[in-house]
Amino acid sequence: NVSLVLPLKKDMFDLVLFDEASQVFIENTIPSIYRGKTIVVAGDAKQLRPTTTFMKRYMGYNTDDLDYSTQAALEVESLLDLAVSRFNSTNITYHYRSKNEELIDFSNNAFYNGNLQISPNVSKNIKKPPIERILVDGRWNDRKNLAEANKVVELIKHIIKTRKNNETIGVITFNSEQESLIEDLIDKECFNNEEFRRLFIKESSRIENGEDVSIFVKNLENVQGDERDIIIFSIGYAPNEYGKVNASFGSLSNEGGENRLNVAITRAKKQIYVVTSIEPEQLKVDSAKFAGPKLLKAYLSYARAVSNGNKEEVKAILNSVGNVNVSNKVKTNITPIEEQIAEKLEELGYKCETNLGNSSSKISVAVYDKKKDLFLLGLETDETARNSSSSFLERDVYRNEFLKSKGWRTYRVWSRDFWHNSKEVINNIVKEINKASK
């Protein structure tokens, strides 16, 4: 399109930015690169790869005529892969999308080595689990599951009528056949139910702040880049007419197929509903060649544990999934000063928790109010902050702003002040707690 619309002029743009670069073939980017002075390549190697389905890659009239460097570049799958191999890269690790840490913890452990910066929940006892599993008695026929599709339509109707803050909705399936079935059932419901038709038509053309946030029904292959407040999954896989669960997972079974799962389970801001017809134990994936099926089974176990409020099982699953794909490197230590602060505050009657959170960036000491079910204050020492990042802006500006955006009130304790006059420091912390409790 760039070649068709814009003149062939070098350095036409000061900046050319490629987003979702993991999905772009290198040769398709050359016209835009030629026209830019500075090129920025942004993407996530743990998400979807480019596909050659329905297209033929341009490899030149004769690849033997190309120099070795160009031939090597064309052998790389995506622009992102090439950029990472040739240039120094910077990782963006703060995770802003999910309101609750349960929505991103699985991906953080299974795909990102525990390195995403995730805000711990500001409440301990969330009334409704952020991931809710709904088990139905479905059957897998012709790569479709009618019982799950009916439940998805029922959920959509319920959410549209009962939601408190006009939340946006997305539906994700694990294949195109289930996607089409759900769309057909929605059309049928619209035909038979005038009230639902009116509400659904309104939901199908929602624009907020210039952004399309309409309801969607998509499969794993085309949902990257989307996000909604509420995501409904139809897993689909179920016993067939003979009561057997076939371990055929389509693109999930291929090399890199686990990236499709990662994309799907990270689309929700507030809530995930997992509509499934099987218990995780029914999936026999030990012989799977690649990680996709194994991680799907682990995610279904995780969703069940979160839905049931089984925190110990959640923790065990998070610790184990790192061994499926990557190793987990979550930091667990707090400093002696932070231990003493927690002890002194508890002597004064405050409830404290240390090392709060499941990511590599934790809150060292958090003061909890049981009546309000709220962490009133998060404490961090200068030593912990220094160890967390070599960047002054990172540890003293960005991290605080990030936690503030997630509802946290934070307070920095300086080691020198604590050693010089610990009583005064504790008094100052108490003042901050009192401010937060008002």
C-alpha cells in the first residue's frame, strides 16, 4: 500500500514505527523503511508469528543473486526477529491492561520468565474471581461444541443486561468452526429476541474516545491486538460421541503454537469466563512435541483454581508452568530494614504482609486493613529500589506512577533515616497510614 500511495522518496518521514512487528515479513517492510529516517520496531516475540497462508512470500527472482546478508535476513520469520538479532533492544515490562494480577500471572510465569512488572491486587478478598470457569456438558462434533456455544450466547445476554459499568465484551474460540457457530447462534437469538437484538446492535457499533470497542467473536488466529473488559473463552474440546477426548489441538500443536494461547489469555482487562466441557486431567498431552497443548492444560487447571479460590493450587501451578516453557526467576528476598519495619508496625497493631505479589517487582511491605479489605500503604526502601533498576526515572517516577494507576499508595523509606532515628520513620509511616485510611 505504501508503494501504491506514496512517491518513492528516501527519508520522506522522520519516523516510521512498526507495531506488532512479530507478524510482519521483512520484505513487506522495505518500502516503508526506505521512506523513513528513523525506524522503530515494536513487537512481542511471545505472540503470533507471520503466516504464509493465502500468500506467497517474495524471495526475489533468483535468491542466488542476493548477497549472503540479504539471504540470511529473508530466512528470519519476522521483522522483529531481524531487528532483535541486529540491534540492541529495550524491553517494556510494565503490564497496564489487567486490573487484577490473576489475569496476567499465568502468562508472566509461562512466557515472560516472571519479568513483567505487575501490580499486586489492592484487595485480598475479591468478591468475584477475575477468572470464572463454567463447566458444561458439551460434545465435540465436526470441530464444534454446541453446548458451549449456547452457553456463550447466554453469557453475552446476561452480561449486557447486568453489567455495572458498561463493560466491553469479546469472545475467543480455539478454531474458526466454533467461531462461526457462535455467530450463527447470536444471529438466531437476535431474530427471536427483539430486546436482545436492540442491545446487541448497539454493542456491535461501540466507539469510545475514537476507538472501536464493539463486541467481537474471533478465533486464536486473529485476536492479537484486541482487548476488552470481559473476555469469554469457548475452549471447544470435549468428549466425542464415543466419550473420547481427542488430543488434536490444531495450530496449538505446532511449533510456536503456544504463542497463540498467550495472545488469547492476555486480552481481558477485568474478567475472563472460561466455558469448557472438560476437566484439565482429561487432556492427555504428555507426548505432545511442542509446549502449546501442555500449556493449555496448565491454563485450564489455573482457571479452575482461580475460579474456586484455591490460592495454594494457583501458586503451585504458577511455580510449575515456568518449567514447561521457561524458567521462573521471581525474586523473594526483602531487606533487614523492611523486616524490622514490618515487625515494628505489627507491634503497633497493624497487619503487614511482606514480599507481596507474584512478579519480579514486588511490594516489600504492605499495610492491610481487614475491615476495608484494602492495602492502605505499600512501603519500599531505597536499597530495594536501587536493586530493582539502575534508572533513576524507572525506580523513582515510572514505578510509583504505575502503582498509583493501579490504586496503590506508596511511601519510600530511606535507610539512613531509619538507622539514624527509626522511631521517627515509623511515626511518619503511621501518619501516611492514617491519611490513607480516611
